[in-house]
Amino acid sequence: MWMETKTEMESSRSRTSCSRLVLDGLMLCTGDMEHLDKYMQDKLFVMQLLVWGLRGVSRVILANSPLSGALILATLCWASPWQCLLGVLGVLVSTLTAVITGQDSADVAGGLHGFNGMLVSLLMGVYSSAGDWYWWLLLPACLGSATCVFLSSGLTTFLDHWDLPASVFPFNIIIVLYLLCTGADNTYFPHHPTVPPGALDHNDTNLVAAQVICGIPLGVGQIYACGTLGPSLLILGAVVLYSPLLAVHAVLGSAVGTLAGQSQSLCAMSLCVRSCERSQNWGDKLRAKRQEQKGEERKERSSLSSPGSVQLMILNGPFRAPSPQNTSPSPSTLFGDLNEEPVVLAQLSSVA
């Protein structure tokens, strides 16, 4: 009896120890993974650069985990290998530029100089109309990623006076300048128009719940210029791996943006319908007013052609109306001086 109890206690302890090991292993893979930085301190520079680059990949979505960055890179490779290549090139060039220019080592190790370069490269690939595997695009991607480091350094020093982060300002500046310097007809770096034809047209007002729900994870995937549902869910899973709370905030933000966009389209359509109804009512009122005017004109014509009417034909000179004070006008007032030429011929017609 005592031996059986002892074996049960040992088996429960082993199960508890196994569960603790699994939980500890999961905890090591979540969060910032600072233990990995301590492990990489005496390793080769290439290995350290790999970890810094993966942190830069995850920094795009405000995470700071090399494991999340690796999962996001695998997702991008699944969605588009060309976009994955551009993203890797951008984050490596910007990180190496930060190392060469002597930027803060903590910022470099945290991936703060890599995510702007990755965003620049990804957006250049998205806007390019030359298609995938257009090797000339690697040149502006490298130059733009390297320039982000200098802009980030300068803007950080400038914005520190107001306790503001530089964040994605370098990426925005570089991508806007690139789009301004190139165009749809550029020989080497053509790109799509920023607003495609028909993008501003009113869409259907039918609200499909399934499409709206699918738009929420797609909004998270669009941070990495990924427009398919499967990779977007994996990107969201990478955020959950780093911080479930951050993933909840990402989903809430995407949901609010999706619903706000849908409400804007519905409001625009309702405004269009209301304006059409108002214009139709205004047209009906105008047509009714014209019909009334035509009826009055017909009444005037019928009154003029009635028996006992007086028709005055103007032959020469102005017609002088009688004074309102004198109710019995003189002949000279109506016909002028008798010694002069007749001015007005009054024809009295009475129809029996």
C-alpha cells in the first residue's frame, strides 16, 4: 500500500515537472527573449546580425521578438517570395548602415534601425508596376533603407525636445519622395498610381458579415503589405506569440478601422441617395411651376381675344399713359398734338 502511494506521488511529480518544463519552454519563446541576447554576446557577428534583423522585422508591428520576426518572414515568403526578399534586404541594409555609422548599440540590437528600412522596401515593391523579380528595384530599396538611418538619427535628436519618438517618420518621408521622383511612365522605376481608377467610386451598400469579419485580420496583415487571409492570420499569430495583449489591441484597432470604413461608404451612399431625391423633388417643383406659368399665359391670351377688347398698335413714338390723378385723359394725352403726325393709331374693335 505504501509502495503504491509512493509510485503515484512520483508519477504526479514527474507529470508536474514535465508540465513545468513545457511551460518554461513556452515562456522562453514569448516576450522580448532577453536571454537570447545574453547568449549571443560572444557569438559571431553574423549570428548577432541575424537576431537584430529579426527583431527589426517584428518591430514593424511594435513587437520585439526574434521568433515572431522569423514567423513573419516565413509568412511573407509564403505570400510573396519577392516581397520577402525586399523586406530582408531592407532590414539588413538599414541595420548594417546603423552599425557602420556608429548608432547606439542598444537601439541597433533592439531592431529600432531595421523596421523603417523594411517598410520602405516593402512599399516600393507594392507600388512598383514592373512586376516581381525586377532587379533594378533593389537599387532604390537599398538607398532608401540606408537613408532611413540618417533621417531617424536626425529626427530623434530634433523630436527629443518635445519627448516625441521618430517612429515611422523616416519611412513616410522616403516613400513619399520616391513616389514624387518616379511615376507611372518612368523608364526604370515605374509604379502604379497611388489611387487606382475606380477606387473612389461608391461600392455596394449590402453589408456582408463574413467579409467584414475577414477584413479584421486582413487589416493586421496589411501592415506588412499582405492582402491574403492565411498569411494575415499567421502574422496575427506571431503577435500573439510575443504578447496576447498586443494582439488584442491589434484586432480591436483593425475592427474599428474596418467598421469606420464601412460606415463611411454607407454614409456617402446615403448622402448620394438623398441628393438625388432632393434634385428629383426640385425638378418636380420646377415642372409644376412651368405648367402654372403656361396656364396663366393661356388665360391672358384668351382674355385678349375676348369681345369688346381694345387693341393698341404702336406706330411711331412712345406711348404716354394717362396720369393716375386724371381719370379722364384728354385726346392730346393719348394721341399727341393734332398738328403733328399721328403717334398711335387706336383701333376700336367690337365683335358682335
